[in-house]
Amino acid sequence: MLTSLLFILFSVFDVVFDFWPFLLIAPFLNRKSRLRNMIYVWGLWAIIRIFLFFNPQPTPKSLLIPEPLSTILFFATGLIIISIMFSVSFWKRKS
């Protein structure tokens, strides 16, 4: 029962993770706290990506960006977003 549930989750997350670039753009629709919302969305996708790391099956071919480039770009994007958030908060506190 548990293995079939994990298989379903791995299959769904493998397909869903491919669309992370589009879902990171979604917070721009909300005018308030765009950066914070982007970090929340990125954090959710990071949890999904870490979950997929433990998938015993080989990673299927990506729909948009080939692996491992997709994962590298994903974590680089997260570092950039978090760096921007810290620099904005630093400049707000400084002035």
C-alpha cells in the first residue's frame, strides 16, 4: 500500500516539477509581497525536489529543461531569490 502511494507521488511530482519556472512567476500576479510569495513557492518546490531525490526509479526525461540542468537552475534561482530578499531587507533596515 505504501509503496504504491509512493510510486504515485513520485510519478506525479516528476511531471509537476518540470513546470517550476512557470509557477515561480505566479507570485507576480499579487502586487503585495511578491518576493516573499516567490520564496514560499520556491520552498514548496524545493521540498518536492528533495522528495524526488529519493525516487528509486531513474528520473524520466524532462518535458521542458533536461536534467540535471533543471535542478541546477532551480537551486540557483532559489539562491538568487533569497539573496535579493536579504539585500532588500538590509537596505530597508539601513535607511
